[in-house]
Amino acid sequence: METREDILFVSKPLAPPWDDSGKVLPYLIAREIDGFRLRVPVPRGQILDLPHLRCQEVYRQSWSWSVPLQDKARLFLTLFPRDLPPIVHFFFSPNAPTTLAARMVRWRHPGLGVVQTVMSLPVQGAALEQGLFGDVVVSWSRQGADRVLQAVRRHGRSIRVVHIPPGVEAGECPTPDRKRVLRESLGLPLDRPVVLYAGDLEFSSAARTIAEALPSVARKTGAVFLFANRPKTPGAHRVLQDLRQVLAPWEASGQVRFLGRVDRFRDLLQAVDVQVLPAETTYAKTDLPLVLLEGLMAGVPAVVGGGTPMDELVELGAALAVPPGRAEVLAAVLWEVLGRPGAAGALGTTGREVALRRHSARAMAAAHEAIYRDLLGRTG
């Protein structure tokens, strides 16, 4: 008799390229989980070679960011037969079509255990309140969990809310020799500090704030600023054009580089001196952006926007906070990090310690295992 899976993941396709948190986080949970059998969605012909996984080839290709409606419909149609595992885990941001489909699945399978991960917090509170349907709702940040809990209490729902910090792969912290080799291979200067911005272009003011702070920092420290951003919408393309126009003199001098998509992104992250994300919102990203956590894991110090879910990293000493939109404050903090001896190293060391302790893929998987054991009535 064929072994039945314990859990079904409903997510974006779990296949490379691993360039979207909606794929990366479910994959890392599936890879690291212990003691459960999973069924996961993949593109046609791209099977994950893990013994405890059954791959369901429902996608036409390995979509990132936005999954076409046709593929979403194909995925949800697979949920209506009566051979589902006892637990279904949805990994999507709250939206009306997904919520309607999930509730129809619950109606079809009344005894089903449902876990819902809020991949990204919506801007409007109503979207969050109307989009909750799980027995357990997982949030990636403490701030997000608080918002979900408030919504649950307002409507008197019996939903368990769990905060699980997102996990990333634990890599080595590069030595000075390794960093030098990486910089040479990437064409980066060896004698100047390098600042990386790999956040969004459209949904926050972070890119514009960096552009305003950049001239004084570049003059005072000689720093080179890298913009590693992938425009995904017409609005993002317009912001990029504006940035290039404003920063044209600095791009001409080589102190600003617009990299677009970077194939060797992990190497780039390990080669820089500081990562900046002075955003007022992490909308359309994981509450704690994975690029930020991957940088912390590599010992790269971070400067982030205060008043956001990233505050929990600041409170742990893993990052420095600046008020969003305050270019002069950002400039002053960057002067301090880049100019004071030992400042960047100390911040990077603490950030890595926090990432190893709190944001490993294994710790994230273990937290999910506890949820699944509870829903399945297992012990140990």
C-alpha cells in the first residue's frame, strides 16, 4: 500500500531559481523537516530529490513573484479530490482569490487541519482580517504576529497565531582573504568601502533616501554604492530611471553601480562592507527580508528602517535603525559604521550570532514540526 503524506504544501513552485521568499522558505522547511512525509508543488520535470517528499508536477515552469492565474487554478483544482493529507499548509499573502479557494477546500474537507503562513503583510488591515482561514496562522515577525492576533481577537475567531522567525542557510563568514578574492572576481574595489542596497524600488522610499544620503557619504568615505534591484513592475522601472538620472555623475565616476539581477548574489553579499535597507515598510517582501538575514549570516552589518518588523533585529543588536526618509541620519550612521575603527566588524559579528541562533533553516523547520505534531496529535 502506498504511504500517505502527512502534509501538503500549497505554495509557489519549489524549484530553482531560488530568488523568491515564497519559494525559498517552503523549500527550506521541506528540506530540513524531520519525521514527516510531505507533498509539494513543483514545475513539470523538476523533481526534488528528497526521500520524504512526493513532488506534484502542477506548474508549467518555475515561476517567481507572480504566478499566472492558469497555474494557480491548476494548483487549487488538485485540492478538491478526497485523497488529501491530513494537514494542508498554505504559503501565500492574504488575497481574496486565495482565501476563497482555501475556504472552499475547507468546506470540501471538513476534517482537514489547515496551517496558513502570511508570507507578506498587506497594507490594508481589512485585507488581513478577511484573509485569515487557518487553524494556525504563522507570521514571520513579531509585529506581524501582533497584527494577526489583533485581527483574530476583533472577530472572536479560534485561530492560533504563531511567530516563527524565517530561516536561511547557514554559510561560512568570509575571511579577509576570501573577501578580497570575491571582490577581485566581481570587479569591486579593494581599497574602498562597498555599500549594498538590494531592497525594492517601488513600495518604499528606501532607494530615494539612499540616493539623497549618498553624495555626502561617498565624498567623506570614498564608498562605492551598489544597487542590486530587479524591477518587477512599470512603477519600479520608472523609479530606477529617476535614480539613474539623479545619480548620473556618481555612476560616471564609478561610485554608483546599478547591477540589476545578480547571478552570483551570495558572493556579492559576502564581498560588501555594509547592507542598507532604510525602508518604512517591508510590504511585498517577507517581514524580515531574506536578503537582510543572509547578509547577517555572512557577518555583513546592516542599517534598516525603524518602526518596521525589522525592529526585532535592532533590539537584538543585529542591526542599526534609522528613521525612514531621513537621509541625513542615514548618512551619519553610515559615516559611523564605515569610519570608526572596529564598528562594522562588531556589528557584523553580533548580527551573525543572532542569525545563527535565531534564523537557521533547521530552527525554522523545528518550529513547524511542533505545529504539525500538535495538529496530528503526535508526541515527541
